Amino acid sequence: MRDAEIIAVGSELLTHDKLDTNSLFVTEQLNTLGVEVRRKLVVGDDRVRLEAAIRHALGHADIVVLTGGLGPTEDDLTRDATAAALGRKLIFSEEICEWIAERFRKFNRTMAEINKRQAYLVEGAEPLPNPRGTAPGQWIVSGDRVIVMLPGPPGELKPLVVNEMIPRLQKMLPPLAIRTRFYRVAGMGESDLDALIAPVYTKVENPATTILAGMGDIQIHLRARAATAEEAERLLEQVAPQIEELLGDRLYSRNGDTLETVVGKMLRERGATLSVAESCTGGMIGERITNVAGSSDYFVGGFLTYSDEMKVRLLGVDPALIAERTAVSAEVARAMAEGARARTCSTYALSITGEAGPESATGIPAGTLFLGFASEAGSEARKINVPGDRNRVRMLGAQSALDFARKQIR
């Protein structure tokens, strides 16, 4: 019993502004038991479609988790659809009805007649007490399948998952140890990375390898499963060192830490400080650095010098240098970093200048960026070219700048 499907119920989840965060939490909890979620589905408030989805899930998964649709109104159809899919009746529970009424009385309210709908259990179901709401969950065993019905509000769902669903599944499932590696990589495209490490991970099925691509940031998840923790670690060690060697200095995290977190740890370990001078990114680098708790230990501040005049006035960049090389140049990037370091007395300073697009103010192609870094040993600059729209250029610029700082500090 290691496969699961999740069905999120509710027409509101099919709108553009409502996210199904419950499925993410349920998946995380199931994964801790070695249960893999093979399929997720969102179904609106339609009994026929929901019943069909439940029937399909029962034909393919050992565990079926339904979230939402347990409220008291006519469009809360999870109980009805589940009963129909299993060919069972709905049984009214006086005990649950009294429990719901008592909950209303605690808040000096009278239970409405419609709330009695929440006291119906699928025949053979075990109620899962919900201390934070009026909709109990339901646990149903059907042959070698398990169906779990959970309320939709996250504040109600999460306690039921942790305190009711997971303990019951633990009793049914054989012991399984799971060990993981969570790598993060900068400076590579997804296809290039996969071509590099695929010859290693495709030779084995355990650990399983998942590659997730983000904006300038790629995650590699290695998940090993075995009867014991020692065996799971042994399986990881057959693959992980080979992948790490291939990735080299592009690998910046082995535990899932963000790039700004890694840079912060490096600064703290060295007792060093950092300042920034930003132009085209408009404060995005500083925002990422200060998003890490405790960043005041090493981040002294920054300069948002969007215009040439502000580069001159705040950072002391030579106006003749800008006139000769333009603001989008290696020389100006270095001067910005040097100016930021001198004015803040920081150990290191990081800068970025460039053309984010879509038009160019300097005649230099949009997507051309220059990164600068200054330290006691001097200053360095690096040119990068980022394809894409303005937002992509700015986000990748901030990511590249942080990675540049990581490598320079190291």
C-alpha cells in the first residue's frame, strides 16, 4: 500500500485566484510514510463527476484522500458521491449530531437544521473528530483500499491529517525508512543539467531522482527508501557523491537552502558584512537578502541608484567613466561595488547594472547585465546575457548576482 491519489473538491478551486494548498500538505505527510502521490485532481461541485473521479481513483490507488465538500450546504457533495461510488448508504449519526449541536452551544449559537447533513456517515465509515470545525472527517476501508475524507479549511484539515490519518496509516503500512538529498544548483539550464547527471541517476530506481526547474535555480531531489535508515543512506551514497562531483561549484546547497541563505551563512561564518548597489534590479537583491531571518548580522544596507546621477552622487562613480563606457559596463559595475563598500565600510560589496528591456537607454542590447564585486583584495566584474522579458531579466539578474557573490566570497 504505497500509492495514493488526492481529490480536492470545490468549484472555488477551479477559479483563477484560489490555490489548492491542502494537497501539498497531504502529499508532504504521505511522503513521510513512503507513500507516493501518483495523481492529484480538482473536481468542482458536481456529484456525477466527483463520483466518477472517486471510482477511477479506487481502481488505481491504494489510498484515496478527498479534501473539502463536507460542509452543511447542498453543494457539499463529498459524502454523497463517496457513498455512491462505494455502493453504500449514508447513515445518520445521532452522536455526531449532538456533538455538532454542543459545539454551537459553546459559542452561544443554535445549530441550524442544515448542519444535520454533517452528521451523516458513509456506511462502515469511522468518524475522525474535528476539534476545530463542525465537519468530522471519515475513514473508510473498502477491501484493500482506504478512503479518507477531510474537511476543506486548512486549519481543520491539518490537525486531522497529523493526528488521525497518519497514525492510522502507520499501523497499516510496513516500516519504511526514507532518506533524502535536496540539492540546489545555479548557473545551469535544466536540459544541460539533466544531460550531465542522467548517466548517473538513470542507472538506479532507488533512490528516485526528481529535477525541478525554477527561475535560474534548479532543484534535485534524491529520495531513497529502505527497511532501515542505514540501508537508505547506503543507497544514497551510491549516487549522491557522483552527482555532486559532476555539478562542481554550481552546486550551492545540499539541504535545500536558498541562495541568499547560503550567502548569509558564508558571511556569518567569516564574521563578514555585505552591502549592495543596484540599478536594473531595483532592490530585488536587497529584498532577497533581508528576507532571511537574522540577516542584520551581516547585511549593512544598500543603494538603489537607478539613474546615472544617483550613481555619481551616492556611489561616487566618475561621470567621465559613465560618459565614456556608459552605465552598462564592467567598469561602472566595479565602480559601483567599490563605492558601496567604501561608503558602508562593509567587508564585501555586490553591484548590478544593465539593460532590463524591452528598450535600451544605452544602445546596448536588452538582457545585457554586468555584476560587480568589491573586497579588500580589489574588485571584479562579470558580464552576463539574459534572454527573455523584463521580469525574467531582472529576476535572473538578482539570482546571478547572488551566485557571483557566493563564488567570490568562497
